[in-house]
Amino acid sequence: MSHNAVSFMEEHLKNLTVGRGFWSLHVDTILIGWVMAGAIIATGWLIGRRLEEGVPHGLQNALEALLEFVDDQVKGIFPVEDPMVGALAFTVFLWVFLMNAMDLLPVLLLPTAAHAFGIQDFRSTPTADPYTTLGLALSVFLLTLYYHIKHKGLWGYLKGFLVHPFGPYLFPINILMTTVDEIAKPLSLGLRLFGNMFAGELVFLLIALLPWWVAWAPGVLWSIFHLLIITLQAFIFMVLTIMYLAMAAAQEGDAH
């Protein structure tokens, strides 16, 4: 790869950042994530005001079908009835899908628009930023803690670190292995989504390096294939979220 190509890739993989080091904020990631969240809220509000009874049409029909699909996934995985899990899974799928779908925009569209306003760096796909995916994974981890402690109590949850998986006499090893397991779940959840979306962004940038009369064909083909990827990644993130919460709920049930 030529020096110009490397410079092009590096330039378009920079986030609009405020601050330095650990305290830096990726403003473009936050902005687009909030816009996608706002779109979900606004759409839900508008459909809620215009609910059709009987046989719904249009967007309401599509969202109800998706909600029924998500609800079936929750019922098949979650061991107890909990209305919060269904709403959470539905929200997670929609939000992750919409943030993923930003990768389908022409890769230079938003950066070029940002340059017109004097903004040098701008990335359009929040889930290609590890700050987003690890933040989402951390939220899921905190929810699993809530489910553990809600029914077992703080001591009941911490006790699991002492006795699992080898019994109380090997509690030092139990603490180490259980801690690693607890950390690995959200870490793998976030890194899986980030890795797939970052790879997709790199492919689009590589296609953008080609002459336009060559790039359109691989661009269209990759966009079609990538649509499957972004949908699958949103589905996987949703299902793993349900599974981690279900594991906590099942352990709570076993404890009683």
C-alpha cells in the first residue's frame, strides 16, 4: 500500500476528539449515537400517537413484527417472566442496528460535510469505536450485577466467587477464575461488535481508494453483504445480552 493510501486511511480513522488521554471524548461518536437514540424515541412516540387497531400498516406493522420476534427470543432464553428484559432487548437491537447502519453511508459523505464546516476529523459509525461497544457491554455487565444482587443479595453474589466452580476449599482459585469469567463476558461482547464493524469500515475505505468507475461494483456488493453483517451483529449483541441476564436469573433461581 502506498504512502498516500496509508495517509488516507489514517486520516479517515480519526475521531473528532475533545480532551486528551483517558478523559478524551469522541464527539462524533456521542453525537451520532444520541441522534440514533433520538430517532428511536421519536419514532416510538409518533407511532404511539397513531396506533392502529386490528391489522396495522407500514412502520407500525414492521415494528410490531420485530417486537414479536424479539419477545419470542426472550421467552426462549429467559427462565422467568420479566417485562424489562423484552423492552431492553428490543431497544438494544434497534439502537445497535441503527448505529451499525451508519456504516452503509458513503464512507466520505459525513467527513466531507464536516470539512465544509471546518471540522477536520469525523467518523460516522459509532460501533466502529471501541468506546461505544465497550460502553454498551459495561452497561450489560452492570445489569447482570443488578439481577444477581436483586434476588441473592450482595453477600449471596459475592459468595459465588468463593465456592464456584471448585468448592469452598479452593476459594483462592475460585475467586480468580470467577473474576476472569465475569470480566471476559462484557469484554468479549464489546470487542466482537467493534471488531466486525471496524473491519467493515476498513473495507469501505479500501474501496474508496479505487477509481470511481471501478469502485461502484465492489461498493454495491460489499454494501449488500455488509447489510447482513450489521443485522447479524445487532442480533448477536441482543441475544448475548439476554443470555447473560438469563444466566444471572437462573443462578438466582437455583439459589432458592
